[in-house]
Amino acid sequence: MFLPIFSSLVLLAAPTPKYPADAIAPVLRENAHVVVRAYDEVVVVKSASQLVETVHQVVTILDQAGNDDYGRLEVYYNALRHLNYLHGAVYDAQGHLLHQLRPAEVHDQGMGSNGGDLMTDLRVRYADLRQPAVPYTVEFDYEVTSENTLFYPSWQPQSAENVSLEGATLQVTTPTALPLRYQEQLLPAGAASAPAVAGSQTTYRWQLPAAPAVEEEPLSPPLATLLPAVRLAPATFEVQGHAGSLASWQSLGQWVYQLGQGRDALPPALTAKMAQLIVVAPDARERARKVYEFLQGSTRYISVQLGLGGWQTAPASSVATGGYGDCKALSNYTCALLKAAGLPAYVALVKSGDDAPDVRATFPSSQFDHVILCMPLAAHGAVPADTVWLECTSQTEAFGYMGSFTGNRHALLLTPEGGRLVATPRYGAQANRQQRHTDLWLDATGAAKATVRTRRLGLAQDIYSQLLHDVGPEDQKKYVANHLRLNQFTITSLRLAAAPTPGPAALPGVVEVMGLDLPSVGTTAGRRLLLEPNLLGRLAALPPQVGPRTAPLALPPASLHQDTVRLHLPAGFHVENLPQPTLLTSAYGTYSSACTTLPDGTLQYVRQLETRRPASATLPPAKYAEYQDFRRKISQADHAQVVLVKTDA
């Protein structure tokens, strides 16, 4: 007798797919390279000196354009910011797990010394889960404990173009005795919940619904200023035993000022040397210039980011001895030098970067990353009327010049009474000036040789000053070539030289002298030769607005561009037609151009464009069409042609 044999089979259910790509709503796929499926952040304030931040983020990469930026994650940490863990996983298009991040795949790298120019405890942990096939989804979780509560995290799940959002949450729990300060930006209705109090703790919650991808519109402010965000800050904080308040700019400035107390003592010999300048240079501005020249000739910049050293300056005596320091130390040292020379000055905190957005003046918080020096020569009311601002980290910057790096914004002046927001120098059209003179020798085929002399002043010379001082001739030529608006050309010679303007309010300047070979600057048509005399100064038209514009209009800095072109005609040719003079005037600037025949037979083309920038940072979106029309008319005038004709034999 045979008994049937039954096999016991254990059926293992396949894991439920997570984040399948086809579950993304079609509207969130439009114009999107990536979709943020979730961005959930939890902040727990433990005390005035410690907080814990936990982040869970899930991103689906739809195409290769989003692969490099979103398929990997970097988390920075240092002695005051500890990374507790970093976990990750990657899923295929159907939501099946492809790979779980192993601890050995989380790489750790120091941001240490770079040729002696950086002293830091900053490190980065990073994980790379990029995949060759798209779409796919990455999921990251990490937790950070911060003992630097001067900085609270900001929350902006959607901050770049071509990124859509399925949903995001922010939760902040803090002791009720340590109230949270926050600033909401463009949140949709219902995004914020009322704070909930439970015992001694208060919890704040925000939630963002699904949002489609956005694309940057021409001449719009940074997208980070146009998308929903919540910025957080404490009322009181503590960094390595140093307690402070962020209730006002005055209290923040007071905290930083007190960190530097007693650190401005100089060696006696150096104090005596500076005091001698009072006799040698009785004029205050000239004396300050000599102090600045001494600083530039005897020190160099080195970044220091070690614990409290990110905010507390090194003693002035150590800079005097070592000859180096970071922006805080060099500014404090220069302040001490000026004081010894009978010139009171103040250290100031500022947000640096070319045309960086101004601080959010209504939300006192740590928004600064750089330190400069302010020396009032004469006070008038609350704001100094005659003030010298000094960039103390540069060995080549012009005396009293802030440029696009720290100009046109507010800085926090550190005084014994506390902090005060004041404006750094505002640079208008005259301080952003370019003057170009071109001689063009044309031949009968339309080829030409040219000699171009361009003088740039103020903001217009900022990049060229860096080229002059920081890179060699080949890199200078490469940069200039990449920014010439010409189809075919060869740079036969190039020379850059400093050329500041004279006088007490001198602007830094750079002169560029260039030789060009132009094989096809003109077009032949039978006996005629056609060319556009505006060889190098053409201003491109702006793209038309497609659909209703939503972003404000952010105009570039005011400027003045002057071009003069002398056109030497080829033998046997005379002028058949010259373009009509053009004059355009609008709220955005003034443009003029004219081409005339000189007594020696050469043609002279003269063009000038002075642009304006409104006092407010932006203009309403509806103004774009008006500004675009102004630019279109300029572009048309810039392409006006001269017609030459060959004389009959």
C-alpha cells in the first residue's frame, strides 16, 4: 500500500513594490526630470545648545538629466554637527528593490587643507545610488545632531526647475520655554497647522501638497525665492558655552561682537608704526589707504572653520606674527591697525557672492558667510554719510571697493551697542562702465583685421581683474574668446593691465588690448560689401513670453557701455548707404547709435547704452513685455548694416 506523499511548500509573498514610477500623476511628469515623492523632515530642539534633525527623502529620477544631481546624496558634518546615520535604497521603475545601501558604500571624506589655504574640521559623507536605466527611485534617511543652534535648518523640498513634488512635511518640536522663530515663504493655504502644546513641548507642523515642475523664466529672481519654504531660527541659542539671542539684529551683532572682545591687541612696535601715520598722513582717507596697503603687503588669506573658530576671530597679535588669517581675523586685525592710526572702524557681517540676494531684513538670523570692514569718515544720522568699506582678504582688491561680491546689499555692523543693518556701497551705471574703441581694417573680400582697446571700470572689471591677477595668458585668452559674440575669429594678441581711475573715489579698472583676425566680418554681394559696424557690442533680444508670466522681473545691474568703431574702407570702395541714427528712451535706459563719414574717408560708428535698475529688487511680471520690447528695438538697431560699393573702374 502506497500512501500519498504531500510536500509542504512555504510560499513567500513578493515584497510590495514601493514608489512605482507609473503611479506618478501625469501632471507631475510634465517638464520634470525628477519627482520628489516625499521629503519629510523632523526637527527636535533638545535645548538651547542642541537640536536633532531627521530627514527622509524619496526621489524618482525620470531621465538622465536628473541623474547626477538626485541619484546621490551628500551630508556635511563637523565637530559641532554629528551625522548619526545615513541609510539608502534604490528601486527600479516598477518599485522593486534593486539594492540596499551597505555601510561600506557610505564614503567619508575630509574637506581639509588645500595648499595651506583651508583649516577646517568639515567632512562629508556621501552615497551614490545612480543607475544606468531610468526611471528609478532613490530613498535616503539620515539624522544629524547639531550643537550649533545658531543655525536651524531651512525647509524647501522643491527648490530647482524641472523638479515636481508629490508631498512633503515638516515637524518641529521645541521646549515651550525656547520658542521657535520661523518665516514662511509663499506657502499654499492650509499648509501650516496651529502649534500644539503637550506638557512642556510645543510642536509646529507644515505640509505641502503635490506641485508640478516649474521652469525658470527669463530675467527672473532665483527660484529659491519663488517657491514655498519655511525658514527656522531660534529665539535663544548657545555655541560651545556662548549663549546669545536672535530676537533682533542688535542682539545677534552683540553676541558676535562680544566673541571678539579683547582680541584686538597689537604688538607694541606695530602699534607705534601705525601711530606714526597720523603725522605722515593727516588726511583720514589717505591714512586708511596706507593702512590697507600695509595689510595687503604683509598678510594672506587662509580659511579657518574649526568649531567656534567659525565665528570667533583669532587675536590680532597672531595675525601680526603669522601673517595670515581668515576673513574675521584679517578684518579684526585691520580694525586694530586703523584704531592705532586714529581711525575708528567696525567689523561687519555680510552675505558674499556675485549679486547674491540681500538678507531677509525682517527675519533676524544667521544669514551671513563673510566678514568685511566699515570705516565711517563722517557720521550723518543713523547711517555714515562718508564711509570706506574694505575687503581685507584680498591682496589685489582696490582700496574702498566692494564690487559685485559684497556690494549692493546690507551688512550687519558690529558695534559696542550691538548689531545694525547698514547698506554696503550701491553701484550705479557710472560705476559699471565699459568703453571700447575698435579700429577695423576691411579688405575687398569681407575679411578684416582689428585692434580693440576696452577699458572696464567698477563692476564691469570684476571678472577681468580676477583674470589679470589669478590666471595665466592662455586662460585669459580662452575666457575672452568664449565671450566674444563673433562667428569666426582668431585672437592674434591679448594684453590685460590694471587701469584705475584717479581721485579719492577711484574705481578699479582693467584695460584689455586685443588683436583680431576676422575672415568673414563682411558679406559680398556682387559689387557690394555689407557689414554690421557694431562688431562686438551687440545686445541680444530676449525670448518672447510663452503664456502668462508668473515670475517678477529682475533686471541686471545698471551699466554704461560706450562703443566707437573706426572702419577703414578697402581700396576702391565707397559708402552707398549708412544706417539711420537711432535714439531710444525708456524707463529701463537710453540707447543711441550713429554712423558717419569722417573727413579722412573712414567711417565712425558710435553707440551708447545706459541701463537703469529700479530701486526695488524686482518689477511686476507684467513689465517683462515692456522691457522685452526695449531690448528688441536695441537688438534691431545693433544689427544695422553699412553698404559699401566698389567704384567702377
